[in-house]
Amino acid sequence: MNPRLGDLLVKEGLLSSDQLLRAVGEQRRSNEPLSLILKRLGFLAEEQLLDFLSRKYGIPTINLSRIEVDPEVLKLVRKEIAQKYQVFPVRKVGKTLTLALSDPTVVLAIVDVQFATGLHVIPVLASEDTIRQAIEQNYDAADDIKKLMNQETAPDTGLELVERRETVDISEAKEGADEAPIIRFVNLIIADAISKRASDIHLEPYENVFRARYRIDGVLHDMMSPPKQMEAAILSRVKIMANLDIAERRLPQDGRISLKYQNREIDLRVSSLPTIFGEKIVLRILDKGGTILDLTQLGFEEEDLDRFKQAITTPFGMILVTGPTGSAKSTTLYAAVSTINNPEINIITAEDPVEYNIPGVNQVHVREDIGYGFGTALRSFLRQDPDVILVGEMRDLETAQIAIRAALTGHLVFSTLHTNDAPSTITRLLDMGLPPFLVSSSLLLVVAQRLVRRICLECREPVDVPLSALVDIGFKPEEADGVKAYVGKGCAACAQTGYRGRIAIHEVMWLSRELRDAIVRQQPANEIRKLAIKIGMRTLRQSGLRKVARGLTTIDEVLRVTFADETEETEA
């Protein structure tokens, strides 16, 4: 921000002359952007500055944290120019380049970029802070790749590849000169993803671009774009680590990698998929040390947690956890099993694959490819004198029949299903071919769950939401009056997303006598749902709104993962 802009702020009445002099003096000492100093001193908020500049010069604003940057666009403006003028290239369409800047009075910045690129420049406004972070994150990532490929020795990633009984430190692997950079680069990607709490790494080939994305807190983020010529070598290295056939590029393949990172045991489930531009590989990160096995930390409301605990300590019956892929169903089941695990009972699990090891529990990895599926495993379990059986997923009628038979003959059975909510689980079981009286007799409890992102506590701030809007999304009028909603503004701790971590919301439906009678009468899912709500079931939407009221998540997150018609049925 130059002095002329400071004068304009004074003229507009947004800043006093004394404030400007103090801020400029502070800038000379710290060499920080003036907007940051004004914000730190409490003289002017970034939103006020951007709003003023947008109105004054007729330039729209942009949120750089939500922009995916094309590496080819990044090459158009050298890092030196971007740092000199605090500008950032956003996108290129035809002969036009969109350029983010914080000070529209610095005309020389636009002129220099137009001269260097030969393109017509259209300016958009962003804060100095976000532009500086965009430069650091994007240009430095590109520089890191170049440095990494040119290094003689591998960086210390702290990553170890566990192969069979031997432990090999792949960060110090001494390979041929052509192979060592690729090994270092793959190690860097994996270590970086783990450190950023990613659940998945996506390596994606396109016609002219090869990119790496991480799924963090359930949302994909574009992290880096390695050179296209490195694509084949990177993908082959991952396939070698996962013991996949590197010569087979026409068929999907699945594999597994075992790693140690900073004394934590980590498994990577690897999946390759042929696409029109090459093989896409996804690595699912399973951090054994990061699994939450404490029921009190899973996000259950107090009443729902009491019902769940009561159900898992029942001597026999069936408990189902439902939800889409990636909704932490397995985590809930692992926590339940860990809670009741003790030397006096025999617990056996059938999983595909075994994601986390639980001491004292007999865990079995089913293998459909050799004919050892869930049904076969369950039949063998019943001859092993079990008290508790965990079935990874009810995929077919045979598995469901054996599980229900076990629940009716003195065993406690846990399993999962893919359904949208708890009441529709009943319909799904009946559609599979199970008799209504068996479902009614065996089922104890159904838990439907979703994951919502937590608001970052470092940058959380209140936001005004109209009372009518709160009522529209499901709050009762008397509740809405006292609700204070929050959002995350975005900071370095949350990578400018406003979110950090996730928490589950739950719909816990226990089988009362009324519900069992409705199942026997084969009532439709909407009638079962109304009855469940009538006897006290809290819907997913209601569970999410409770977390909004406590400042744990945002309204947008709850609306993203729950159905709008839940509140209508609550009122019915």
C-alpha cells in the first residue's frame, strides 16, 4: 500500500492522519504490509479496505484461498515480479490474464505484467496477506520440486517403508542416479500428506497436466503439479511400493503399503484406475495411531451416547452403523468394540481389509477373490465360541441371514450398511429378503452418521444470521433467538480454509416396542421415521444444528450433509 492510498483512506474518513503516520512509522521498522499493520493496530479491517477499494475503482474482489491455480498460468508471471508488486496470476482466458493485486493505484504493476506476458491484464482485488500466502504456497511449491529433483541426497522425511519382516529407510535409499529423485519425490508427497492430516492422496494425469491433490477434512485440495514428464516414473514408483504390476496399465489394481512415520504405524491402501490420459492412483492413508477409540470423543450427544453404550453392553442382538463411504462408520465400530473389550469375552471381526489392529481382538481379513467372503467367515466364527462378532459390511442376503441368526442365538453382532438415514435401514434389510419378524426380533439399535468439518479455533468469529433463516433450517423459534453462529475466517493454522478437523453428527434409532410392531407390519420408511422421531430420535439435521449452536461447525457444513426434509418430518 503506497502513501497515496493512505491519503485516500484519510480523505474517505476511514483513517485519521495520526493513525496513518503511526502505521507508516511501524511499517518502516517492521517492513510488513501496511494493511497488516492497520489490522494489527485495530485501525482498519481488511474487509473495510477491500470494500473501499472495490467501490472506489470498480474492481471486483476475489478469495484466493478458493482458487485452483493452473501451473501454466503461474509460469506467466515470474516470482520476482509477483513479490515486487505483491500480485498473483489467477487465470488466463484467451489473450486475457486475471491478476490479483492489493493496491490498484500501483499502475506500474499492471504495465510490467502486460509487457512481460504480452497479455491484456484484468485486475481483481485481494488482501496483501492472502496474496503473500498465495505466492509462498504456489511459487515455493514449484521451487521445492525443482530443488528436490536436483538434490544429491534425500531430504529427511522420517519415512520408512516396511516390507515383510525388514524395515528399509526409503529416505536414504541408494539407487541409480535416474531413480533416486523419483524415490525422494514420492517420499516427500507421502510425508507431506501425512503431516497435513490428509486422508487420501490423488495422483491424477490429464492431457497436459499431472497434479497431486490431498483430501483434508473431507475436501480435496490441489497441492502441487509435478512436471508431466515425471508422471510415468512417479506412478511406477508407487506401484512398486504397493507390489502392483507396473506393466499392467489397462486394468484397475489394488495394493497396500506399510510405513512408519515419526514412530507412527501407517498403512496406505493403493488403488489404480486406467483413465483416458493414463493411470490415476489414489492412496488412502490409515493412521493407526490417530484412530479415536474413545466413544466420548466421537461427537455423540449425551442422550444418544447413553443409548449407544446401553446397546453395546447388551448380551445379544444386532447393532448397525450406517452412512456413506468415508463417514467414519468403522471408527465408531472400533470404538464400540474397544469399549467392551476385556479378557472375559471373545471378540472376532471379519473385515475387508483390516484397517486397525485392536489388541485382544481376533481380526480376520476376508478374501472374496479366493472364496473366503463375509458369509463364509461368519459360518466359521460360529464354531469359534464368540461372544461378540463384528462384520465389516452386510453386502448380501447370505451375510445378513447368518448375522441375524447369530444375534438371535446369544451373540452381540456389529455391522455396517450404506443407507441415507437410520429408518431407511429397515427398508434396506427387508429389500434384501430378510423376514420382518427376524429383523424386528434381532435389531437393537441403528446409528446413521455423517462427518462435518470443525471450525478452526484460531480464526473463529461470530457471524450474523437472520432469525428467520435459523428457523428455516430447523431451529425452533425459541431456540433460534439464543443461537450464535460462527465461521472460520481462514488462517495459517487451517490453510485458509476456516476448518480444522472433523466431528460426527448422529441419528440414533433404538428399537422400541412400537417400532418393532411397525416393522412386523412392514410400514414404509417414512412412517417408521415419523414414529422414531415421535419416541425421541434426534435427526441428523437436529444433531448438526446442536453443534452449530455450540460453535463447533458451520450452518453450511450441516446443510451440506443433511436432508432439508428432515425438519419437515420433525414438525409432522
